[in-house]
Amino acid sequence: MCYVTLENENGKEFFAGATFEICEQEDAFLNQKVSLTYDLVNINDCESIEPCGKTRRENIITQMRIIN
């Protein structure tokens, strides 16, 4: 999971968790109006990047689509 900064139509910023695939495409979504899809997924819940066998359920952005 990674984090994205979003801005609503009133200019208020907020942060949300997203898949790595979405964060890798940040330039494509920058300054665009988007539609978001959230899903409840298992997230690795370890202190390091190494697998530890612990997970937590979290609602994150799994799809982001540019709209006109």
C-alpha cells in the first residue's frame, strides 16, 4: 500500500491509501478529475518490508479513472 494526496472540488486536500499500481501512475492522474473505487483488502502489517505473517484489513483505492 502507498498513499496518495487527493483534492476535492472545494480545494480541500486529504490522504488515502492506494495500490502501488496507482501510485506508480501518479503523473497520469496529476491535476485530473478522477473517479475512485475503494475495496477492503488485506495489507501487510509489518514494521519492515520483510513478510512477517501479520495482515490487517483496510479500505484502499484499487482503481482510479480519469473523468471529463
